[in-house]
Amino acid sequence: MMSDSSIDRMVLQKFATTSGRGWLSSLENPKYLQHLLLVPVLIFFIVWNVIPLFWLAGMGFYKYVLVTGEPLKFVGLHNFIEIFNSFEIWHALSNTFLFVIIGAGTQTILGIILGFIFWDSKGLPGRRIALTLIFTPMIMAPLASGSFFRIIYDPIFGILNYFIKSIFGVTIDFLGSSSWAFPSVLIVDTWMWTPFMMLMTLAALGSVPKAELEAAEVENLSWYQRLINVVLPHGKFILMLGILLRTIDSFKSMDIIFTMTRGGPGNATELIGITLYRQAFNAFTMGQASALAIISLLIAIAFTSIYLHVLKKKESFA
Amino acid sequence: MEDRNRNKNLKRSLYYILLWAISLLFFSPIIWMIICSLKTRTQIITLPPEWLFVPTLKNYIALFDMFNFTKELMNSIFMSLSAVTIAVVVSFLAAYSFSRFKPKGTDLIMFMLLSMRMVPAAAVIVPIYLLYSASGWKGTHLGMILFYAMFSIPFSVWILKGFIDGVSERFDETALANGGSRMHIIFKLVMPQVKPGLIAAFIFNIIFVWNEFLFNYIIGGKKTATVPVGLAQGFSAGMSIQWDFIATLTTFYSIPLIIFIFFFQKYLLVGMTFGTVKGEV
Amino acid sequence: MIKTLKQAFVLIICIGMLIPAAALADRVDLKGEKITMSILGIAGWFPSKLGVDMSPAFADYAKNKYGYDVQFTFEEAPFETLFQKAAASLATKSDDYNIIVSDSQWLGGFAAPGWIVKLNDMIDNNPNLKAIEYYDQIVVDTYMSYPLGSDNYWGFPLEGDTMVLYVRQDKLLDPNERKAFKDKYDLDMPKTFEDFEALTYPDFVKILEFFTRPEQDFYGIAQHYSKVYDFVCTAAHNYIWSRGGRIWDNKTGQVWGILNTEENAKSLAEYKASLQYAPPGAVNYGNSEVMEAWNGGKVFCAIMWAAVGQYMMEPKDGQAMIVPPPAHLLNGDGKPNRVYSMGGQPWVINAFNDKQKMQVAEDFMEWWYTEDVQMEFARRGGNPVIKSVLNKPGFEDIKPWFRGYKWMLTTSKGRDFWHNPMYAVMMAKQQEAFHSYITGQVKDPNVALDYAAYHVQKILYDHGSTKLKPPAEGAKIELK
């Protein structure tokens, strides 16, 4: 935190050459400026968020199938009732929730462990490189990672099965067996996003004031005590942030699973993102897809509210 | 004393080895992919895998021969850079307003910006697709860039607001008191101080746009195809699954991003935590 | 006099030339123009690529006959996403793609919203197009008409395709193998094309069993099983139809009671049983995977499209013998019967092309179905569809699979399904149901069939293709 006087000094230095007021003077009035600055963002927001949202909300009450050439037909709550009655969609939703909970959960636990392991690693030779290696899974295009894991998992040509066969003598059809497909897909997701949770943990640890950490060392607190009494109170917010972010992103999952299994075998790995995609762009049943989209949006908003609630808590905490 | 030191050093070395082992473990599928990109197709699917082989750059050369690849690459670069730049600039202005003036509706807008990001992709595509078809924007560069910009705004606003909040308001006050204009304050005073935030926002979003596939596939047209779209199309372009193509394209396409996270590691952290943690990890 | 005679002669010639000109009166004159046409083709599918590769030769024809220059650009998408890509574009009335290679089932999806040109008028007004004689009615039924069985034409057949059986000739004719087989089953393995014509499924299964040797990493059969696109349905239909079943009534749109019968359940079970003779991971087998299994030397035989014959010539040249796929027994124990899925692709013309491009498309089709071009197509490995080429002596020797292809290309042995616009939704449901069954998620084939029948009929009912409502209790069926 800079002292007031040093701030003043800095400002005056920068203002050695003051800018003229000129035609921009009308912008000086905060009353107008505050809104003016928002205009670009608002335009984007209205065109790409609000209008589509209303469109979506409306379309959910219509039947509109692009490929039949028939015009829109108002069907009231029909689409929503269909969704409610659809075994397929409930199945996809339950798969999705399972995926999110197990996935985000595993990634969090593993990420925290890794974060702690790496916390003291300032002296590691080639540290930058090592960290880059860990973070790379996060930045790979999901489409690409999914494609590549298909090769790795392949029962005949894949390298994983090669090792498994040499050691155990069996081949596992990771992506084709109804019992293995879901875990296999989860593993890839975990591979991709555990580094993220690790990053979050490091951030959480980073937010703990050094003084307190040192004090804990001096007092010789146990590892566990340090966690509960020093780290968690400060880092709680960031960790929660990470978990929520991961949960919400995980809910949307589509690319990576779609590439690997198309939601199969059968519908073992069908997630709601995939169902939505299929309805909209395989079947072109826009009406139904919109209804499903609205429902997903409502679920997403529920999550976001929790998220913001946590954020607000941080504000009061800070 | 000697012994204890040696013990300590041993422990340290083991610790470092453990760290490296973990890093390599995570990176191993990618190593496999890079190796595959240097092999021929038959070599890739041969088992046991040939650990010693003559690497070839043929695949990479072939990549550029494929029709559309160069165009796709150009599109990727052009659209990512433009979209994210627009987003960051626009977000910065808005973030300043949110931070300093807190206009009515700030919280609501911030909330809504974020929640749209949380809807499954296909849900967002449907209305945009219909909107773009009706307005003729489907398949145009402008349409795609603006869409990607919108995509990048929520995160940018949140990060930048966090950073601007961290710049004391005293700067503004002193400057105003000394006859500075708002524009001057925004661009000459505040902006330089939130540079880490700008970079973080930029990097974070460019990762998303660079890898983005679905929107471009549905809403983009012939002219605006990016590399991920090319990947999806070339998946089985030659009568069997093109493992070599996939490996090569993926490796090549990931290189810029890997370079980014190597050099800008600390900004990744900033980005992921919405600016709440500003220092080095 | 001579002068007059000469003049008369010239006059007659001129009048004579006017007559064809009158017939071509509707032609848009493109002389001196430079036109770019774009073709959207199927990625990773050889026949589509061949059509696309040969199209520049049309430029010469166009130049010589009609005096204009034409250039082609190409776009591709894989099978399962091509319809989507085309539809997304066509729905915006775009002429991004002037000619589109379509799969046969998609005709309804393209035709109903008016995205492609209805060809009847074009054909009637163009004597060259009208004169085309296709090899068999099945060509017209599969690649041209929507609705199925009507005479509304929406596509021209680009590539004819049927299923054939690829067999490892080296193993089939190996005397040791033959002896071992005879000893084990007291039966001779088939040897010739005619033998395979007579082969029935129960005996076929014995051969599969005989050659399934996991310890040698060698298996009996590769065929389609994947949930992706239409793969599992295509293969399942072979069993259902050959054993005498049907999947729907294409006149009334009834599915319930027709698809979900005891007989079809047995057929499905038989199909699932074939998995034990297939390599691990076969449940994900689509086109690429079947080909990879075959070319990797992993299987004894493959039931696969004739269209990819060019690419089934590994592991070594001369090892592949191409014969008809086995006949099944009607109802499992009756007379031998063989009805297999039809493959192949038509190409369709974008309805939003401007007048010039429309004319070029028409000229293109005119050129494509001339005997010379069809012969060249055949020589390069494509499957031609016109009578004069298929009936040419020596046709069957041009490519190893032509004999099998021609033999199967008839209404009694091939069948296509559902040119309905809602095909994609119906397909997804049936794929899901069948795949759930063969992967063991659903134990009872009747459940899978009930689920599929209910949903497919419901989709048809909801969209007005049938007046018959599926039974309400069908909604409760779950795939487990």
C-alpha cells in the first residue's frame, strides 16, 4: 500500500505535461462518463446475451424443426413436459451430476495435495519448465486431447492396452465397455483439470500472509494445525472459488467427451451438454433444444448464485 | 552436523525428484503425442511401440500442404488476437466505471455476465445461430470476432475490476485536483498499473478462443474456419483414422500456447483467481 | 440452281440446328463466363473424393461444348457431421455449397425444407438427363426419390454402393485350414463366388468361430457396431431384413408392431452374438475401424461397403476375395434370403444457386452420366450406376469388387431406409437403443426394440409423417 504522499508525488510527476481538456471535457462529468464507459460492454451484452436469451426463452415454447421446412408452431409447455418425461434427459442429467461431483471432487483433492507438495519448491532446478509441463494439459484444446486419448485408449492400437496386456494379459476396451467408459472419461477430465486446482491451491497458499506462516513455524505447529488455523482462514475463499469454477465448467463438458465416446457406449457417458448439442445440431429440433437450454441456464444460474454468495462473503472478510 | 546436512540434502533431492516425476507424469500423454507426430502412420499403430525410430518432419510439412490448413491457421491467429484485444479494451473501460463509479446495476450486470459463461455451449449457440442466420452474419469474420469478444468479456471485466479496485482512488483524486482529465487518468495513470491484469486477461481469454471449436463449426462458414475445425474435419480424411494428422496438428497448434504459459506463468495465476492473487506463485 | 441448292442446303442445316436449340431453349447461355463452383463432399470417403477429383475434367467439356470456364473449390466434412454442416448453411439460404454430396437417407432432410432442387423438371427438359438408364430400380429408389418409393427426384446417384464380404483368400484356400475345418465341422469351406452365393448364416458362423483365435490376435469378423452415425443400425438391418423382418411401413409410417417383433429380437440377438467373433473394441467399429482391422490383418473377413474396395487391398495384394455377404434363413430356419443395407451417395443441387450456377450444375450432371465418364469413374475405383457400363462385357474384371457390387445391386437384395426429414432424430434413437443392447447395457433385445419402435414412431407422429400414434405405455420404457 502506497502512502498518500507518495501517491501524490507520483501523480504530480506524471502530470508534468498535463493534457489539454479540449473536446473531451464533456466526458469529465462523472454522471455521463460512468455510463459512457459501459456502453461498449452493454452493447455486446445486449446483442449477444440478452437478445439470445429472450429468443431462447421464447423458442422453448414453439416447435421448430429446421429440416422439415415447416414454420414455427406454438406448443406451449409441450417441450418442457417432454423433457420432464424423457428418460433420456434424466439419465443425461444424472450422468452429468455424477460427472461433476466425482470429477470436481477428485480434481480438488488431488489438486490440493499437489499444491501442498509444490508449495515449497522454490529451489527446484528447472522449476519453470516443470510447472509448464504440469499446466499444459489445461491449455490443450479439449477436442485435441479427446482425440488423442482415443488413440491411447484404443484396445488394439493403443499404448495403454499394450502395457496392460504385457502385465496382466487382458485388454480393456476403455471407451467401448459400458462399465469402463465413464471412469475412462473421468480420468481424462481429471488429467486436464487437476493442474487447475493445483494452481488454485498455490494461489490460496500465496494469499496467506508470510508473517503468519513464519509464526506457525516458530511455534512448531503440526502440519495439520497449520492447515486449519493458518492456511484455511485466508485461502478458503480462493479454494472455494476454484471449486465452484471447476464445478460450473465441468457441468458444461461436451467437447472432450463427445470426441471420445459420442456419449456412448449406449448412453453411458451421455452428458447434458451432448444431448443439447445433438438436439440442436443433429436433429435441428430448435424448439426442444431451446427448452433444454433454458433448463440448463436455470441450473447454471443457481450455481452462480452460490458462487456470488461466497464472493460477497470475501468482500466482507477483506 | 555433516550427517544431518547430508540427510537434509538427500531429502531435498528426493523431494525434487518427486516433483519432476509428477510433472512428467502429467505431461506424458503429451510426450506420447509429440512422439507420434514424428512418426509415420504405420509406426504409430505398431505395437510394441518403436521406442527408437527415425523421427521425421514429414508430417509437419504435409500439414501445410493440406488444403485449407494455412488459411485456418491465419484465421485462428487473426480472430483470436482481434477478438481478445477488443474484449480487453472494452472490458477495461467498463471495469473502470464499475470500480470507480459503481453505477446502478453493477452487481446485476457482473452477475449476468458470468452466468452466461456457465451455460453449456450448445445452449448459447442455438439463439446465436438463429440470430446470425437472420442478420447475415453467419460465416463472416466480423460476426465470429465479435462473438469471441463477447465470450472474453466476462472474465476480463472481473479480472480488471479486481485490479483497478487495487489501485488507490487517491491517484484519481490527486490527478483531478491538479487539472487532469478523466481520459488521462484512465489511460495514463490507471492502465499502466493494471498491466499485469491486462496481460492476464489477454492470455487467459486467448487460450479459450484459440482452442474454441464448437461455435466456429456451427456458426462459422467456409471462410472463417480455424484449426480446431480443421482437426474435426480431418479426423478420418484418409479412409482410416488419421492418427498422424491428429498428433501433428495438435502438437503444432499447442506450441504457441505452451510458449505462452512458459513465459507468462504468473499471469495465469492472476487470471485464474480473478486478480485476487497478484504475485508470483 | 446450284446457288439455290446450296442456299437450300444451308437453310436446311440451319433449321436442323435450330431444332435442338429449341429443345435447349431454357438453357442459360454462359458463353465466355468464368464460374466457380463449390462442392461439399464427405471427408475420408473415397467415392466422394473421387467425384471431387474428377470434376475438373468437366471444365474441358464445359469449355468445348458450351464455351465457359469453370473452376471447382472443395469443402469436406466427415459423414456424421456433413448433414449438419450442410443444413446449417442451407438453412440460411446460403449458396456456399453449390453441389452437395449427400447420404441417401438425407434426401428428405434436404428436400422437405426446399433446400435442394427438385430434379423432375430439370430431367424432363434435358434430353440427355432424361435418357440416362440406371442399372436397376434400386438405384432410383435409393439415391433419387423422396419420399421413398415415389417418383419425385431430388438427387443424382454419385456412387452406387452395396455391402460385400471381404475374405482373406490366403486363409480360405489354405489346404491346412480347409482340412482342419472339414475335420471339425464336417463341412467344406466355400471356395468360389458361387459358393458364397449359396452360403447361409449358420454355416458362416462356423467359419467365424473357426477363425477366432485371440491368442494369435486374429478374429473372425469385422463389421459395423458403432453408435456413431448409422453404423450399428446399418449392420443390424442386414440381420433383420435378411431374416424377413421389417423396420417400418413406409406407406403408413407405422413402426410399433413392425420393428419390435419377436423375430426381430432374435435377429438382433444373432447380431449381438457375432461380437464374440470380432476383435476387442468392436463395439466402436465404424467405417474407419473396420478398415483398419482388416488392413491390420486382424480379421478373417469383413462385411463392408463395396465403395472402399480400393482401400481393402491390404494386408497384401491379392489376399482379399470379394464375395456376396452370407444369406440368412427366413425366420431363422426357413429359406435362404439376403437383403442388405444399401449404401452410396447421391449428389444434390443447392436450391439457392443463382441461375448461372444452376446451369453449370445441370451441365455437370449431364456430363457425369455419359458412358465415358462413368467408365473412367469405374476405372478409378468408383462404383458406376448406369446400365450400359455395368452390362459391358468385362465390367466385373475392372475392379475386384465389381462382381459382388453388381450382384447385390438389385431391389431383391438391397434396401434403403427412411428418406424422411426427421431421419437424424430417428436414427439417434435407434442407434442408442441398438447400441445399448449390443454393449450389454440392455439385456433384453425386446426392450431395445420397444424403445426404438416407440420413439421412432413418436417422432414420425409428432412431425406429421404418420397418423398413427404410438402406444402411451411405450413412454415408460427405459434402456436398462
